[in-house]
Amino acid sequence: MNVGIIGLGHGSRVLIDSFRISKINVYGIASKKYNNALLIGKKKKIEKIYKHWKNLINDEDIDIVAIAVPPIFQNKIVRECVNKKKIIFCEKPIGINIKSVNKIFSLLSNYKKNILVNYMFQEHEAFKVFKNLLRKKRKYNSDIVDVKFYTQTYANKHNLTNWKSNGKKGGGLINLFLPHIFDYLVYFFGNVNKKKIIVYKESKSKLHLVVDFESEIKANIFIDTNYKNQVHSIKYFSKNFKLILENKGKDYCKNFRIHYQSKSEKKYKDKEIKFNNNTKKYNKDARILLTSKIINKLKKPYRFYDHKKNLERFLYNENLLNIARLSLSRRKRYNN
């Protein structure tokens, strides 16, 4: 199978190597910066460099199109892929206008080719083990979970302004950081009470959300994109125990650890839960390895049942993101 990759930021950092691990030939690339595409093509030994993304999609030798562009451009590229009957791999969110997103999902509902979105954390062994522990240990519905995603983005570190800082172009804290968090929280706790997503924006680099689940779990989500020491933690607080999934390393995926803290009298006893962390042994960006696990599913024969379930998952996340955007917009109007 041959893949063509559109967009060479994340496309060059992660996707090229991910497809090669999955034994899919990276046949061609396209970028709005054609000279940069030529350099990457030469460095990565890629056969074809296209001046326009439409030329890549029109190439009959390409089976899969991987899209790694700002969300405002993804919709029209996905639509063109459908017209040319390509297998599709894209980033999240798929779009920022929910009406356009609903239209594209309506188009995809009867599509006879595989389409997947790059939600990687469900592929991580740490998240699978954490979910199993929750299922075994959880007894009370009124428990609380705190999610912290603290990092310093390249733009904040160097005081830059680009599309990633602009919500209208598909950047901003909600579009860039919430998709993964919503996806794995639904994976852990089930559906969200959509009437109870409250967003508080604290600054350009900080975001605080409160989310209630139908299972009566309450989640506090804290995002900070100008924090020098990277932290990604999920802390579950119950009456008699705490369950913690945490990564304090610079790699987004490599250094997750799980701790179970049981309450004895007024003290907590800490126990680290061991699991097979194959990302830690990988000597490159571990996102490459996790993304390859999703890509492997693209090689499987199309099954309508799987297709339907995948679309339901992706569209559910898009709707949650839209509710968060609306909540933030209402809060801005109220504060003004």
C-alpha cells in the first residue's frame, strides 16, 4: 500500500516514520511550502513531491491519504478524498464549524473505505491498565477526577504567533489539547452530561473546565501551555483510594506511571502498578509508535460495523468540543 501525506509539520515529525513502522510505503508528500517539501523528500527518501495537495489525492498510485493540516482546511481535503475513494487518516479536530463537520460525517456514513482519526492514548498500555483498574476498584459514582496537562509550547517559549494560537484557524487551547482528553475520559467513564460542560478561561495559556459525566463522575481539567516542566496527569479520587496515571517526562507518551494509593486509617499506602510499557524502549518520539498502532487498522478489510462505531466516537468528540467552544464564548460575552 502507498500513502501520501499532506502537511509536513506533524507529518514529518511523526507520520512518515509511523507509516514506515506499519510497513506502508510513503509514496509522496505535499505541503504549501514546496521547497521545504523538496528538502524533506530528499532527506527521507520519498519518491514524489507534489506542488498541490489535490495532485496528491488525484494520483491513482496512492491508496491512503494522511492529512496533517490545520483543522480549518481538513474538511475540504477529506471531501476530496471521498470523491477519489481514498482510505483516510486525519488529525483532530476534523473541523471547527459543527455544521460543516456534521455534513462531512453525513457524507462518510455510507463511505466504503476506512477512515481513522489520530486519537492515540487509547492505544497506550498505561491507559488500558488504568481503565481496567478503574473498573475493578470503583464503587462510588460521586467520585472526582483531576486532569492536568501542563507543557510549554514552542510558540509560548519563543513568544511567537501562529495558527496554533488562533482558535478561528483551528488552534487555541480547546482545539489543540481537549480532543485527546475528551476521548480518553469518555473511554474511562462513559458519556458526558452535555448540559454540564463549563469552561473558565484563565489566560491565553491556561484553561479550566468542569465536566460532569452521566455516571455522576465529575472531572476538573486544567491545561497550561506555558509551563516549563511538562506534566500530564489523571488523578482519580474515591472514598478509600486514589488512582494516579502520570507522565512527568518531556516525551508526550513515554514515561507514564500508575500509582494506587489505598487509605488505611488516615494515611495512604502507595503502590506502583507495573505494566508493559513498550513506548519506553522506543528511542524516538513515542507518538510515532502509538500512531503506527492506529495506522495498522487502516490495512484491515473494511467492515461497516467498525466504520460506524469509529464515526460515532469521532463525531461524539467533535460535539463535545463544540459545546466547550460555546461555553467559552458565552463566558467571554458575560465577562464583557
